[in-house]
Amino acid sequence: MSEAVRDALVKLKAQIGVIGLAALTPLLVLAAILQKLFATIFCCQSPKSILGEVAVVTGGGHGLGRAICLELAHKGCNVAVVDINLSGAEATVKQIQDSYQVRAKAYKANVTSYKEIVELNTQVVRDLGPVTVLVNNAGVLLLRKPLNPDPADVQLMMDVNLTSHFWTKAVFLPKMKELRRGFIVTIASLAALFPLAYSSTYASSKSGAMAHMRALRLELALEKQKNIKVTTVFPTFLRTNDEVRELSNNIGVRSFYPLISGEEVAQRVVSGMLRGESEIHLPGLTCILYRLLLVLPADWQDLAVRVLGRRVFNSFREIQS
Ligand SMILES: NC(=O)c1ccc[n+]([C@@H]2O[C@H](COP(=O)([O-])OP(=O)(O)OC[C@H]3O[C@@H](n4cnc5c(N)ncnc54)[C@H](O)[C@@H]3O)[C@@H](O)[C@H]2O)c1
């Protein structure tokens, strides 16, 4: 058989496979909805305990990271609060110690440095014990020149929001694999699913983080590490950060949806993590919107986002000009 005929047959097989999957999709969607309803009504996914475990939370010195540290401590978990800003991390530790009977310690580390993450692990293991909960929360959104960002800003956003997760994974995952348990939580953003105009670097870094975690879940499943859970979180604009709050006021985001508090996100993140949820969207409505938009052709999706976000994008341009 010639190569051309063989290729044509392989293409035909792939096309028949896709048509078969399309025919099955309504049934699969129904099955997924029923499974979710069943799990919710009968509370099938009972949460795991992290009492006495050790968590590392990056960017724990402010905002959502701090709220997650407090929520983990509330569940009885010891917390290594990691931040490039040590005084912020120390303030989080103080809040934990004022309210909970767990061990907490502040660490200064820059997540973009592999060497510092290796050193961090040595210190945390010595002070608190092996790490079984990793929260990749540290993130930056640099809006100094969104229409034409400086290369240094592009590099920093990619390094903090995406590359650092490869360093934390390389350093903390081996012990989890050895213990055959653990949790990895990555704070992405709705921007990963709905990339907006004038925030392409941030959106790319967060989409990359999503892809990284999806690949990691597959790898862990192939390695039969079913007790290491990987959760990616996609929040909308939060009330945690003054810059983001100001931006969302200026561009009128609040007319689409109110800003969410860090505490609300933290509770949802930790409870979802303990139930082994793979992806968490906040608010939940955005998950449905995303799936509905995804079935449209790409140029229709672009058009929908342009129409819905027209006011936001215009304000963005005005702010920058
Ligand atoms: N604020 C929002 O509206 C929003 C929306 C969606 C997703 N997110 C994501 O949630 C996460 C937390 O956001 P936030 O609003 O709480 O941020 P924040 O700016 O309030 O806090 C981030 C913390 O990370 C620390 N940090 C920054 N760079 C670091 C580095 N290189 N090494 C170590 N620590 C570093 C900062 O010092 C700070 O304490 C981020 O990943 C962000 O992208 C935020």
C-alpha cells in the first residue's frame, strides 16, 4: 500500500472517530451532569484531612495567598508562608498564630529562582517537616504599559506566573511521590480561559499554568499516583489587591460581576482541593459560559468577547493613552 493511501486511511479513521465522539457527546454531557448531581446530593467526594500536614504557600504575604494560608491553618495544617516580601509573610504568620494552634513560619524566597526554592525546601523540612501541600499562588500582573509592555515586564510575568511552577514542582513533588500523597494547587485566572485584549502576557502565563497542571494530572495518573491531587483555580477579579481593584473600577468590570473577596476564594479553593477537584472556576457561572463559548468557531468567540468587553477595552486604551 502506498504512503498516500495509508495516510488517507488514517485521516478517514480519525474523521470517523471524531464523528463518533460528536454523536456520543450529548450522552457524555448528560452523564457528567448526573455524576456531579449525584456526588453533590450524596456527598460522595468526602474531603480529605490535612491535620498536621505541612503546606508551602507562595505569595502568602498578601492578598489571596494570605487568605489561603489562614484557611489551611483553620483546617489544622502547618504553614510555610513564602514571599519575596518577608514582612508580609511575617504578618500572615502572626495572624495564623493569633487564631490557630498550628505551626507557621515565614520564609523569604523569590519563586523565580530555582536555587532559592531548593534552599526553601531544605529550611521548611528542617523547621516543619516534609511538604505535602503546595500552593502556587504568587503571581504578578504588570500593567505599566499594557499596549506595549517592556520586555522586562513580559519576562517577569512569565517567570513568576508560569516558570516558577516548574521549579516548585521539581523541588516539592518528589517527596509527595515518595509518600504517595499530596496536593498541588495552582492559582491561574479566568484570563487563562478568556484572554482579553491588552493583557496577552498575563493571559498567556495563566493559560500556560493551566496546560502545565493538566499535563501533570495526566502524568500522575499514568504513574498511578492517585493520592496526589492537582487543582487549578480560575478566579475572576478579586478584592485582594488595590491595583486590581482600581483597574476594575476604571474599566467598569464591576458592571459584569462584583469583585470576590480573598476569603471566599480561599474557602472554595481549600474545600475543592480537599475534595480532589481538578479545576475550580470562580464564580461558578464562568465555567458554563466558557464551555458554551468553546463550541463556537474561534472568530465567533473573538467577536463575542469583543462585543461583551467593548467598554472594558476602550477604557483600557483611554487609561493608557
Ligand atoms: N487579584 C485578582 O483580581 C486576581 C484575579 C485572578 C487571579 N489572581 C491570581 O491570584 C494570585 C494572588 O493574587 P493577589 O491579588 O492576591 O496578589 P497580591 O499582589 O495581593 O499578592 C501576591 C503576593 O505574591 C508575592 N510575590 C510576587 N512576586 C513574587 C516572587 N517572585 N516570589 C515570591 N513572592 C512573590 C507578593 O510579594 C505578594 O505578597 C496571583 O497568582 C494572581 O495572578 C488574582
